[in-house]
Amino acid sequence: MLDGVTGIYLARKLEGTWGEVERVVLQETGKLALDGCEMVLGELMWFCSTREGYTGIHWFTARWVDGLWQDWMLADFDPAYQVGELHITADGSRLFYHSERPGGAGGLDIWVSQLADGS
């Protein structure tokens, strides 16, 4: 977490050329966080993180506001789902994730969850 490399980065493409990369800060200054496995849907980013105050890996969201990813908050799933890396369809109606949860073919199976009544 302190290697100066690990994390989520952003680069902007202007007039066909990629600019310098910059670290996306998703934690309070001075606190440790290992952020990754991000998925962006419009102005909402889902990302997993290990961070101070939590045990293990948790899911969070952040909103794109005034040119920065901010307003991050815990967005964990039901622990029974054992959600790994996830991807959300462009319309936000389905969420695909890998999991070793019971009921699959074994190992890291791909699961899908449908949006219903806002959850």
C-alpha cells in the first residue's frame, strides 16, 4: 500500500494524445487504502478496497463531482454472495461478478444479479 504505484489511476486524452497519469485518491490523507478493481458507470465508480478501519476487502462507491472522484461510501453486498471482481451493464440493470459461493460449477464461477426495485 505504500509502494507509490498500487492504486487506481486516471489519464485524460486531449486532441488524440494521452496526458500524464494521476493517482485517484479515494481515502482521507494520511490513511492507508489499497484501492482497485474499479468499474465506472456514468458518474458512479464501484471499487474494492482494503483500508484502515475495515477487515478484509470491501466494496465502495465514489461519485464524479467537479472533476474529482469523491463522496466515497461503503457499498458492500450480502456476504453470502462472496462478490469478487464485478462488472455492470451499460444500462445498470445487471451486475456480473465472480465468486466461489456454493451452487456454482466450482471455483470462481461467473454470477449475475438483476436490478429489481432499486436494489
